[in-house]
Amino acid sequence: MKIFITRQIPQAGLELLEKEGYEITQWNEKRELTEEEFITRCKAADAVLLSGRRKADAAFFEQCSHLKVVSLFSVGYDNVDVEAATKAGIPIGNTPDVLSLATAETAFLLMIATARKAFYHHKRIARADWDFFEPTAGLGTSLFGKTLGVFGLGNIGLEMAKMCKGAYGMNIIYHNRGHNKDAEWQVGAKRVEFNELLAQSDVISVHANLTEELKGLFNADVFAKMKPSALFINTARGGMHNEADLKAALENGTIWGAGLDVTNPEPMDKNNPLLDLENVCVLPHIGSAVKETRDDMAVLAAQNIITALNGNPLPACVNPAVYQKAQG
């Protein structure tokens, strides 16, 4: 069996694939594959381990309908046309749960850094602006006893809530389609309607999967419903917020600050004006970037491939309906 991997992945995952005797090809160049390169290599493979921004759309699945599995090196799957994959009978694997803690740590980091204007003050040192003490300049805001509003309270959101509750005694509210009983029991989280989440939260942290209906959800109208003292934290997907509206909301004081690990688009341009705002902290999508988590992601991505090539359902499957289709 031939496996094509679109990035160099941790050895922990490679070793599992090598033990199975698969023929493995990794894309080693530090640039995105072109669509033609991607499809050409996938046509010669039995399975694909997909990492990076390359999309697997309907046209891809039409040309690569022979694939036995596409395994993602991520929990998110907004770069994959899941409906087209299911129609083609191809299971899509992802890596949920193993990156929950690391991503929540990144959200927590961004919340603190934004609240204390940490990136702005770091830049002050670089431009030699540390020679005069001004008691009222560049002040941050305290997080103790504030209210955290989680949009999309799943595993990552719950880990974020635990950190905020434990470190700052924050009150936890959330907006989901249904109730998260575990979160309600563990951190006293209260489910509220979306507009109530906006009105009550001192910090809104986004952890939902990006769907068509959620694209650009956090726009000018939504920011206007938030507290002028509120922080907006997004470690989910950049497509969840309208970046021009976010910039305007920050500049005119509609909201107080923003911490982003994801941007819209990605990568962010180095001249993006958000990077110069005092009340903004931006990271280059490093939510899962710790060795332990990336190793775990590689292992699960490899297990998805091995399981599929052995003719069994994936341990982490985005489109379980593909198995119902096969049985039907």
C-alpha cells in the first residue's frame, strides 16, 4: 500500500506506518503543493495523510475516488468537502481530543496576554520606549472574578473553562445547540442564548467547528452586542470572524481587546494593521504546537490510515455515514 503525506510529520506516526510495511512518500518542500501536484501524487496513493491548507474539494474526490482513506493531521475539517468524500465512499479521519489541552492552553495564553497588553509592551522594549514611567499609560485589565463566555463548549472549550475557573475564579457561561452536562457539573457552566452570551461575557472564547452557517458570524453587528470592556479570543478558525469588522470594533472601542491564534485569511500579512494595535495579540496558528500533542496527532492520524486499510471503521471518523452508505 502507498501512503502520501503532505507534510513531514512526527516520527511517532511514521513508525506506525513503517511497521505495516507501507510505501511512504512525504512532501518535503516548504511550500504548498499546487492542485496539480497534489492530485497527481494522490492518484498514485492508496491513502493520504493531509496536513496544511491544501483543500480536498469535490473535484479532488472525483479524480481520486480510488482512495481508501483521507486522514487529516488536524481536528478541523473545513478544508474537506465531506459530502463529496462520503459520496465517493471515502472515510475522512481527524484527530479530536488529543489536542484539546494544548489548544486550550493557547486560548488561555492569549486571554492573559491580551488582558495585560503583553505583546504591545514587548514591542515597547524593541523600540526603546521603556525610559519613562507613566502610571496611567498602557494599562491592562484584571481577569479575576470575570465571566468567560464559551462559544462551542466541547472538549477544548471545557479545558479552557477549567483553567479560567481554577486560575481566576471566573464564572462560566456557554452557547451550544444542546447542553454540555459534563461542563455544567465540572465548572458550573450555564447554557445561555447567543445574544445573552454576548451581553454577559467579559471574555468570549471561540471553540466551535467552522461550518457554512458560522462563517463570518462574529461581525460588526455581533461585536456591537458585546461589552465595550470585553475580550474576543479565537483559537478555532479564522473564518469564524470578519477581520475588517474586528479591526473597526477594536479601534473604535466597541470591544476592548482581541487574541487570535487563527486569522482570516491565513497566513496573516505582515503589514496587517491588527498587528500594530495595542490591544491585540496574534499568534501564527500554534494551538497544537507542543511536542507531546503533535506526536499524539501523528499517532492517531496513522491509526486512522492503518485501520482503514485493514477494512475497519476509523477510530476518529468525520463522516461515519460513509459506512452506512457502504452497507446500503
